[in-house]
Amino acid sequence: MIRKQVALHDVKKLNVGVTVFVAVRTNQHSQKWFDKFHAAVNDVPEVVEFYRISGDVDYLPRVVVPQIAAYDLVYKRLIRGSDLFDVSSSVAMEEIKFTTALPLDYV
């Protein structure tokens, strides 16, 4: 059940204390497009999580950066060469709960 052991870093000491959730909508849903977008996202180290989700938004990357100006550079890398319909960013104002622990009641 244990896939990997990791260390949790202090984001403030590493100067990546700003978290941005990026809501990405596209009108492209081919495998070719997804593979290209997936590769582009994987090439951005500031993207620490990346989900394909249901609802009005298609993809939700979580980005960590030192400041908003740095996010603007990440944003430009994400949209470069990607045919996106809409990109909307939300900056986390406060981290209320963060855990890597999983609920074990379902095992």
C-alpha cells in the first residue's frame, strides 16, 4: 500500500509560498491535444498537482510560486502552444487544511 516515502518541505523557506489554482477550459478533447497539453504541464516544475475534472472546468493544475509575477511567467508557459478556451486563476489567501494522510477506513 505504501507507494513512496517523501519529505514535506517548508514552502515559505523554499520561497514558493503562493498557491494558485488554475481553472482550464478547452474545446479540444482529442488524445493528441491532451498528450501535447499534458507534456507542456509536466515541463513546468511549479505545477505540483494536475487534475482532469468534471463540471464546467476541464483541468485544474495547482501551481506554487514565490509571488504573483512568477505565476504570470508560469501562465505564459501554460498557454503557449495550447489551444485553450478559457484560463482562470484563483490565488489561495490562506491554507486552512493541508495533509498528505489518506483516510484508511475504506481498506
